[in-house]
Amino acid sequence: MSEERDRILDLLAAGKITAEEAGRLLDAVDQRAAQAGATSATSTTSAAPKSGSGGLPKFIYVKVLSTKGDNVNVKIPLALVRAGLKLTSLIPPQAMEQIDKSMAEKGMSFDLKNLKAEDLEDIVDSLREMEVNVDSANGDNVRVYAA
């Protein structure tokens, strides 16, 4: 699938397609990859965790298609987020209190002591339905989603 993405981005960079067209094509490639992944996951592993129709997402994607050619494609493994949560158990209680206090000063009410691994799985499950799309007036396109 990366070859298709590269071809689309090359067409965009060459000015042969618009950012909107590239976004639609990339969406189609993503949908086809997700369908192929769902099909192979159901046919090869019956023990894979399932939630809803698409299973748990494995990555968070951040994609920016710029009309200036400064494209960004970030793929963040959710396993990294899970590992980070496990590391919070190593933070001393005084440091956690300081982090919570600093976040509260910035308007974010967040208590690290109450964040548990089970809660993270609920969050990851909810990410399946999360999607952020931004289309700017100058033709730039930003997309954030989990798959």
C-alpha cells in the first residue's frame, strides 16, 4: 500500500492532482487496507481481540497534505501508549502530585494516580470512532484517526 501512497503524493507534489483529490485517494487506499486487514485478521486469527466491527485500533495516524509540498505522515503505535502508561507506576507519588498540580494550573484536571490499564483499553476501543479532518482554505488537509 505504501507504493500507492507514494504515487498519490508524487502526483500531488507535481501538481497533477489537488490536495482534495489526494485526500480522497488516500482515504480510499486506507479503507481498502483496513478492509484487507480486517479480512485477513478474521481468517487467520480467531483469538484476536474484537470490539465492534473493526477490532481494536493498533495505530494513531496524523497526516498532513500541504499545498506547499510539506507533507507529514506520522504513525504512532498504541503499544507505545500502553507502555507509557505502565511506566507511570514508576513515578514517585510526590512527582505525580506535582504533575497533577501543574496540569490543573493549565486548566487540565487530570489525576495520574487514577489512570489504570483497564481504562486505557476503553480509551483505545473508543478511538475506533475518532476522526479529525481539517480542510483549510488554502487547500491543506489534516487528518487524525486510529486504525
